[in-house]
Amino acid sequence: MKQSQMFIPTLKENPADAEARSHQLMLRAGYIRQTSAGIYSYLPLAVRVLQKIEAIIRDAINETGAVEVSLPEIIPADLWRESGRYATYGENLFKLKDRHQRDFVLGPTHEETITDLVRHEIRSYKKLPLTLYQIKTKFRDEDRPRYGLLRGREFIMYDAYSFSANPAQLDDIFDKQEQAYRTIFDQVGLNYRMIIGDAGAMGGNDSREFSAIAEIGEDTIAYSDNNAYAANLEMAKNQDDYIPVQEQAAELTKVATPNVGSIEDVANFLSVVPQKLIKSVLFMADGEPVLALIRGDYEINNVKLKNFLQADALTLASEAEVQEWLQAPVGSVGPVKINDKIRLVADETVMNLTNAVTGANEAEHHFLNVNPGRDFEVAADQVTDLRVVREGDLALDGKSRLHFTRGIEIGHIFKLGTRYTKTFQATFLDENGREQPLLMGCYGIGVSRLLSAIIEQHSDDHGIIWPRNVAPFDVHLIPVNIKKQEQLDVTAELEKVLHDAGYTYLTDDRNERAGVKFADSDLIGLPLRITVGKKAADGIVEVQLRATGEKLEVKKEDLVNVIQILLAKTEA
């Protein structure tokens, strides 16, 4: 391919509004251009990379027995109303009307569409299991699109949906998808972790998230120092190693605490450690009040609480709602003698405290010597892990410690169970002729997001460094001076040699200075550069490996063997 025939509009400087390195480099190297906030055009080089990534995904996913379909991007809103997500998905949902004023959405994901399709076609266990997948554009009306392709409003995604007759079938598909994901991410050259993730708006109760390690990542990953455990911070668990002082239960006492409200202020005012306090926070779960309790040295994990409550919507209660339900300002609330319509949920760390401190549900007053079971009751099934873990906490194995790193979510697999199939009445007849709801799983990979993740891990100050498996071309062929006929002749000869050997190449045939060509070559980031220069007449060219900068002078007749050896170093 001649570079003069390609559309590769490179830039010398980083665009002012591009924060992430991957965003900067894709713009500078001519891979993408912004059309609107969070919406990008993929230029020819990016299209070639995307095609390679999609081919890797298809090869791995087809091996699992999944088959490809193509679902509509414009979806009737009635399907989303049927699932309940039209109201609960939030403002990220693009909503539109047709000329007849019928409501539609632009698909951010396709659980509703695929379940509606399958419920009309699959009626017998003999047709199961079944996994359908697609690779196409999705839409989410992000409030703050940023970091280029990492958080966009229009993006390319692999999404798959499995339907099973029993848990064993679902587990088998889930495991095959997990292994396929590992194959895919290994082949595209990513350093990643599989972690415990939150199902979020997808629903379901079991999920695994794949995260590429990168400082620009918006997710925090907690992992043990022996690498036996990793989880998204929203789902991470620790083993609490604080041992409360054992003492006799003392008499409940109310004390004035003027001008204090935070845990730190209360602890300092009363000369106690934060571990002696019970933090009480009022939430509204699907419109109902829930008072969550946690020991004073921890923060409440809203995701864990929402999942435990199985709530569609969970919000922090407003000051007015706190006053309505507890008759006190936010900094003075507690669990003692509260309205019995308030659901009480406690973190495990609360239940072994003795003579603790809580708000007294009276402005500027707290209770001393509060004891769970005596002064307030929490049902055993309402005690759970509500903690946000902290770096350095004891891991679940009781031996290692938790560490934090940043990551980019690149894939997620979910066991949805009957979350959608019961709602949509998607059923089948089992071996005994009984009607049963289909068991469902869903699986996603951010395809366009992979471009950013790969570049975040494979780049330097000069540009992109593509692993060969996803590089738009194998070789950048650069005649230094196109006005010298011997260089053009050798270049043409090498093009035929490369083609016959099965390598793809981009020939920089532009009438530009050598420095411009080399700078653009570094930006574009092809694995290997072949420079046809002053020694062309002697049949000698320079070969340079982009990843390491290693250079060799090579005779034309030895070139294919040298390329084979050097490119092997660039494969993921």
C-alpha cells in the first residue's frame, strides 16, 4: 500500500483537549478524528487495526460454539419498558421517536432484543444450549465523554448472549467465554487481570471483569500481594483484623456534642478512636428508607449495599428525607429507637462492638455505650459486608495484603440467570415436558476501547508500538529520497519480496524529508521499519524494530529471514 494513497493526517503537536496518551497518539498518528464529543471517525489505519481485533475475537468465540447474528441498533422502547430498564437505566440511554411518535432507543446493549427474539423461537430443551453474538456499534449518552475511545457515546462492542436449560450448561458456556477472553487479550498483547466485578445495570448475581492495567484507567483494582485475589474496588472484600477491646456493657448515656458532625470530629471531641463509633447513613432504596451501619473507620460501599438490597435505584437520602425519617440532621443520626418502617442493615464489623458511640437522632447529641442487640436490633440476615476496602487491608486469605492499581475495563462476563427470561416469559419445555425459564448469560468486550488499552500499554514518547497481531501493517518501507532511481528500484523489488513472503507493508512514497518520514513512522507504530537509503545501490537496507529501536544493515537476499526473526519478537 502506497502511503500517498492512504488517508493518514498526522499532527506534530498533541491536541490541547486530549488527556490520555492513547487519545493523543491516535489523533497525532491519524487513526481517528472527533466528529462530536465522544463520537469519532475511524480512519484507514484504525479500521485495519479494528478488523484484526475483530478477526481475533471471531476466531476465539467461534471456537466456543457461539454463532454470529446482527441485531438492530434502533430498538422499540416497549422492550425496555418490559424489562423495566427504560426507567432505571438512567440518562445514558439515547431515546428518540419516529414520525408516528413511537418511542425507540439506540441500543447500549441488547439483552431485551435478544430475549425477545429467542422467546419466540426456542421452545424445547433439545435446542439448548445456544449462544448468539455480534460485533457492532453501541450508544450511551455519557455525561462526560473523555479519554478518546475509552469513554465515548458511540463505540464498537462484542456482545454475546447465552441461553441454557440448566446451571451446568450456563457454567460451561461461562467458562468457555472466560477462556476465549483470555485467548483474545493474550493475542492482542495486553497485560490484564480477571477480577470480580459488579453486574450493575445488567442484573444477575455473578460476573467476572477483565481489566487492562493502565494509569489512565477509571477503575481501581484491589489485588492481594500473592496475586491469588483481584476485584474491582466496588466489589473487593477484606478480612477485618481490628480486635475490639473486651469490656462490660455500660449504661446507655446521651451526651451533648456541640458543633461536631463528622466521624473524625466526634472521635476527637469524645477522645475515642474511630473504631469505637458506628457510622449511620440513611439511603432511599427504590423509594424506601434504609439505615446502613458501619464501623467508624470504614466507608459504606454503595454498590455492595445496592446489590445486597437488590434495589433498582439507591440514593443517599437528602437532608429533608433524613429529617423526615429520623428527626435529626445528618451528623447526629443513629440506630437507637428509630421508626420501625426503616430497614436496618449493618456491616459485619458493627456487630462485635461494645459500648460504641452513635448519633442520638437529636441535633448535636450522641449516645455513649451503645451495644448491638441491647440498644438496637439487626436481623441476622441483614448483616453483611458493606465496606470499601483500603490499600493495605488484610486479604481474605488472612495472610497477604491488598494493593491498588488502575485499570481499563475491557471485557465483562455475567451470569444473568432468569433476570430477563422470567420478565419476558422466555420459557422452554424440559425433558419432562415442564415449562421452565431459560437461564441466561451475557458477555461483552469493548472492541474500540481495545485500541486505547493497547496503545496505553504499547507506546513511548515518539508514538505507538503495535504488537504485530494487531498492527495495521507488518512493515513500514521508507525510501529516503524518491528522486533517486536506485532507491525506487530497490523499494519496488522489496515490495514484491514482502508480498510474496506474505507480509503486509506501507510504503512511504511521499516527497518529504527523511526526518518527517521517520517521525511519522514512529507515530504510526508499525512493528518493523525498512529504510532504503544510501546503500541501496549495494543491495543493502536498514531494518529497525520499532519496539526496541534495534537496527541492522541487511542484504536484500537475507531480508525475509531477518524479518521473520525480528517480527517474531513483536508477536503477543
